[in-house]
Amino acid sequence: MFPWASFLLYTFVTSITPGPNNIMSMSLGLRVGFKKTLFFNAGVLTGFCIITNLCAFFCAKLNELIPGIMTPMLVLGTLYLLWLALKICQATYNTNAVEPQKGQAYFSGLFLQFVNVKVFVSAIMSLQMFVLPYYQSWEALVFFATFIAICGTSCNLVWSGFGSIAASLFAKYTKLINTVLAVSLIFCAVCLWI
């Protein structure tokens, strides 16, 4: 049976934690207001969908060509989750980002995805650890890849909308928030083996 709880928790934690998309969205929200971040976030969604779908098809093809790859990927995924939990516990947040020039916001968000390592790693890990053991059809892969992209972009919108509130919350409660997110990732890592 598909591990919906672990998958959704993993997707949420990796989407809501600070990364290039969220920090840029928050910074833009602080500087130009929520409405003006929508073009940037539309670009993020487009790029995110492209990247997650490419990752889905790449992982499926890799599993087809090398059937025994699942166990090593599961081990790597578990190690990645534990490493990410450690990094989140140690993280501090810097909200300085550069506002894209007017008219370039969409393409800034789009092209950011092609150099955003967090998007690649989280997409590959979530697909390889949670989705591919249960679903291999192209329709399912497109569904899950698009779902991951929509969740990620939804969290970007949260960061854009709450801008200064989120920044002050992260600054004030950094240790508590980081601990909760890290424990959530450790829970996901354990669930992979249960």
C-alpha cells in the first residue's frame, strides 16, 4: 500500500524548508508585495514541473535498465534524509535576495529551477523512495511529479505571502522550527524501511 502519510510529510517538509525558491519568494514578497511575486512563482511552477517530470522519467528508465538500483537508491535516500535533518538542525536563515527586474520575474523563476539543486535532489528522492516502488505507469509518474511541483510552489506562495512574518518567525523560533522539521525527516527515513 502506498505510504501516503510519509510521502505527504516528506513533500511538505522539503517544500516548506528554506531553499532558493522560498528565500527568493519571501524576499520578493517583502520588497514588492505578494501580487508582484505571482509572475516569479508562475515561472517557478513551470520550471518545477519540467524538472520533476524529467526526474520521474529518468528514475523510471533507470529502474528499468538497472532493476537492482532501488535498494542502493533507498540507502542513499535514507542517508540524504538524515543528512538533511542534520543540516536543518544547524541552519540559520539569510533572507537577502535580489529582486528580478520588472518583466523578468517569470523567467527568473523558471530558470532558477534548472540550477536549483534542492529541486533535483528532492524530486529524485521522493520519486525513487516513495513513488516508483508502487507506481511505474507514465500517468502516475506525471501525476506525482506535477503534485510535487504544485506542493513546492504552494509553499513558495506561503513564503511570498507571509514575507516579513515568516522571516521574523524563523529568526525568533529557528531552533524549535528546525527541530520539528528535522524530526519529521527522520520519521520519513525510518518509514522507508518499515
